[in-house]
Amino acid sequence: MADVYRDPRLGELAGAGVLVTGGGGLVGSRIVAQLAAHGARPIVLDRFDAYPHPVRDLFRVDQYGAQVVLGDVRERATVKWLADRADYVIHAAAYADVAACTRRPDTAFAANVHGTQTVLDAVVTSSVKRLVFVSSASVYGDGTPTQNGAARFTEDQPLTPISVYANTKLWGEHQVRLMLGGSGTGYSIVRYFSVYGDPQIPKPGSHSWVVPWLTLSAHTGQPMRLNGGGHQVRDMVHVEDIAHATILALVTDQAAGQTINIGTGHPTSVRRIAELIATHYPDAAFVDTPMPEGDPRGGFADPRRATNLLGWRPAITLTEGIDRYVHWLRTTPDAIPDWFTTPAAAPAA
């Protein structure tokens, strides 16, 4: 972990037990690593089924987690047992693939609604000091474009989710406020914008995770598919910066009871992301494809609340983050899933 994430403000976490649901995933594993670097005792709860083993092993959860439990956030006894051993909770577990949630709203409900309720039931009867609920910028929907054509999202604007996934996240936000507001457990809500960074890989039939999709396509000699021509706008935030902001929300007094955008404030079109990736692959080709259902036009964060309340600013630029991802992919060939290079694979952006 880079020294930039060794934050003296997080010293109070030394020795604290922090339950991280979804701690075996991309963001969760980086949260766990940063918690461990600050002397906390990360407690991981995860089903460990989101990534294939060759990639999952790179997350090194067993190395950084003080306790690692294979389980589901809907298992009430397990969640309660772990919450009773924690000082803090970061609820990051979710069925987070937008396209998959659209195909299987029942699964999205089970993981993102039922699972969140189970966590809240456990926390509200525990001695947990604060819960951070991981939400998503998808709750904003498409928003209203500004003069430059991209929507700028502020935490207090009306929310109009346009996907099943976004709807489950908005429900979770409301339920956190209803159950923890005025209780003995504090809370913060963080809305992630577009997370990327190694060792993230795409999933079949998904249009999420634009950097892995496009990079793997170029890396394997396939055209980079630009859904809707690549005119959608994304606010790309490196996973290490995301993890740092989330942990700050756990302990910063000013963040209590607040909803906070975790974004850079810089809009980037999907086509521009593809162009940055193509600098590493001179023979890369682009192809325009139809816009999939539930894929938002997107926008960018108003990051002032994160700066003012958390004292947080992203440390990794998009160019640097893409450079890192390409380097990782070139040095970790086993990370490329077999299905991606088969004729049936249909990469998306």
C-alpha cells in the first residue's frame, strides 16, 4: 500500500475490530488492507464467489484480515455474532453488477435489501460505534446535464434511479437513516462513483467496470466496444482512493449522519477512457455498439463535501490509474478469464 494512505488521522483505529461485509471483493479487500496498515483488526464476511480463484487470491484477504469468515450477509446468526465482536462496521457487501441486477431482481433484492436489513438488525442491538453504508452514484440516475453536457451530482439533489441496482441502494440509504438515526450507533453513507483499479476484472454479460472491459479487449486483440458511441460520462475513482475515503468516513466526527459523494469531480467520457487505454495498445480498434438497458448517461461528483468533512482528495489520476492497470495486466496473465477470449465472449463498455 502506498505511503499516501498511511493517514495519522486513522490512529484511533489501532486495535479496533472493524467488520467489513463484502471484504473479499475489490473495494472490500483494499479497505481491509488499509485497515490492517493502521493497526485495526479487520473482520471479513464474504461469500467469496464474485471472482474466480486466480484473481481472488491476488486480493490477499487472508493476509490482512484478522478474521475471515465464509458466509452470507443474510445469515442472521453469523452477522450478529460478528457485529457483537466489532467496534465499527463497513457494509460493502452487495450484488453490484448493474446488468445482473436487471436480469435477476430477485437476487438483487436478496443481497442488497434483505442482506442490508440483516446487518442493520445486528448493528442496532450491538455496541458498534458507527456503520458506513456503501451506496452508489447510480442513485442519481441521469440527472440534468450542465452546459458542458455532463450532469454534476450534489448530495442533496432529487434522486431518480433508473436501474434495479440503483433502487436497492437508495432503499438501503433510507433504511440506514430510519434505523440508526437517533440510535446508539452512528452512521455515514458514502456514494461511490466509478471505481476501477487492479485486480478488477469484468464479468460475462456486464456493462459495468469500463476500464477492465476496454483494457482486456485491447490486450487480447479484440475491438473496444463503445456502448452508445462512448458518450456516457464517468467520474473514475481509483479503488485505493475509494478505500481511504471510506475509512475516513468511519472515524471522522464531521461525517456522522452525513451522505458523502466519493468522486473526483472530473467528468470523463467512456470514449476518452478508451483513448487513454489505446495509448498502450497502438493497434487497438474501436467499435460503436447499442446502449444497454440501465446504463446511465452518467455524470460527475460535486466533491466538496468529501473535501470539507473528510479532508479527502483523490491521490491517483486517471492516467496513472490506467497505467497501473495495464502494467498489472501485462504482469499477471493468469488474471484474464478463459471466457473472455472465447468466440462467445461479448465485451461491453
